[in-house]
Amino acid sequence: MFVALLFFTSLFLAYWNGANDNFKGIATLYGSKTVSYRTAITLATLATFAGSISALFLANGLVAIFSGKGLVPQDIAGATNFLMAVGAGAAFTVLLATRTGFPVSTTHSLVGGLVGAGLMAIGSDVNFQQLGHAFFIPLLISPFVAFMLAGVFYWTFTCIRRGMNITKETCLCVGKPRQLIPITNQSGVYTKDACPSWKNNRALSSPELSITIGESNDCVEIYTDKVFGVYLQKLLDIAHGLSAITVSFARGLNDTPKIAGLLVAAKMLDIRWGMIAIAMGMAVGGLLNARRVAETISNKITDLNHGQGFSANLVTGLLVIFASKFGVPVSTTHVSVGSIFGIGVVTGNRNADMIRNILLAWLITLPVAIIFSALAYSLIDLFYQ
């Protein structure tokens, strides 16, 4: 019975991991109004599932780390009640964050679960030195690395664009009902296609000429210059989409073995079937419950255009894939949010209050997971004999 409960606990964690994490890779596409929410979550789900399957070949090192090996004695690390408590503590922590719309780290939650269950199982004999070297240092450093790299990448790309005299254009909707009069700005002229809200603009109902100034996202900045005979905007759109898919792939690659480690440690499933089961749970969770976190990370940290989204995704994808390959337990959430915030600092357009709230959520993730897993261990231990 307890083996079956461990399986469902792992799937429960995978479901809420998908709900909280699946959209993070594709958030810049949705935030920059490049694609709809439905399209974004579909792309995120497919790319994440592909990354999860690829973890079978590229990320086995993370399975061992998140099985509790080295943190507690081997007989404890492989015990079903210990692993159930770890999974339950992490799952309820991520569930709470998802329902409140905060992007938190499943990695952090699992670490808290390991600590809470470990303290209940063996007290102060938990290997805190292993905890620091293997978990805390990568988790603390990774968001700052992402923050700095994203800012440097975007600043570098901006300097290259200006050096090549590549300009941006914007638009202003002016005129009678459903009529657009092109306005020349410093760099050129926009057509009606550059103002996506024009066709649906029902506010301009007066027959007299009028000017309406709406939200900044009513108009979209585009690049009209060509590079090697191809419009730069088209190249940037393709690069942005590929980078977002890469981040989603990297997230699946990084998170799947962490959760599958619970099943593998109990010698319950072959690693291949364990990762496939977790991948399916993550996919369903993302499809059904990702909306609240999607709105937070896409629209409430900073406004993004294509170039900024591409820069953030490039940094996130590179760091997470590198960490997964070498078994370094970084958080995709920390790296992704750090990258987006780095862009916001460079552009001067960031929501400091939202960042403060997200950081607070990150700070309390670990202690909340410790408490939940400790309580879970106590309850399970009453029946596990």
C-alpha cells in the first residue's frame, strides 16, 4: 500500500510542479504578446515533455542527488515513509504557491522536504555539510548569475543593433472610426498591421478626427531593417520562439530527474518508467493549472519585447542545460525570473513590488517545505510499521 501511495505522491508533486513551472520557459513569448496563452502553454507542454524524456540520457546525476543520498544514511534514504514525506512536503509547498500565483522553486521545495523528513528521521545527524555544498550554494548563486548575464547579453545586443544602425518603429492610432493615419516617427512609418488593436478599436466612434492614446502595449515595436536580405524582425521572432522552446526543454530536463529520484530511491520503478510517469504528470499539471503563475511571470515583473525576451531565454536555457548536464541542482524558476529581472533593470522598466513579493516567496519556500515534510513524516510514521 505504501509503495502505491509513494507513486501517487510523486505524481501529485509532478502535477503541481507542471502547474507552477511549465509556463516559465515560454513566459516571454506570452508576455511580449507574440502568441496567445493557449498556444504558449501548448508549446511549453510539448517542449517540457521532450526535455523530460531526454533526461533519461542527459541528467542521471540529478536522480542520485535528490534521492537523499549522502544527506541521510542509505537505509533511511531508501525508506518509503521518508520518501513519501519528502514528496508530500514539496508538493503541498508548490501547490500553495501555485494557487496564490507565485513562481517558486520545486528544487527548493524538495530540498526543504529532504531536510524536514531527515530531521524527523535522524535528528541533527543530517549531513548539513552535504546540504550546503550540493544544494544551497548552487541555489543561491544561480539567480544572481542569470540576473547579471541577462543584463549583459541584452546590453551587448542593443549596442550591436545601434552600431549597425538598425532602428525600431512604433505607431499611434489616429483618425475617424476604424481608420489609421500613418504617423512618421524618428525612424520611419508604421502601417495598420503594426497596431494590432486598430481593427477592434470601438472607442473611436466619433466621425470627427481624433487621437486616442492607450496603453503602451496597444502598439508593437518592430524592426524593419534587413540583415543578409532577410527582415530582422522575422529573424528575431524565430530566435525568440526557439529560445523559449529551449528553456521549456531545459526545464523538463532539469526537474524531471529530481522528482523521479523519489521513485528510483525506493527501487519502485525502473528509472525510464519513473521519468515517463513524472513527465506525464508534469504535462497535465501545466495544461490545467498554469494560468495564475503565467500571468505573474509574463506580465507582472517587466514589460518585454522580442529582443528582451530572447536575451532572457538565451541565458536561462544555457544555464539550466549546463547545470543539468553536470548534475548541479539549480532552480529553473530562480534562473528564469533572475534573467527577466535583469532585463527589467537594464531597461529601467521593472515592477519592484512584484519582485519583492517573489523574493519573499522564495525565502519562505524552504521553511514551509521543512514544516510540511516534518508533519507528513510524523503522520506517515504513525501507520508505517
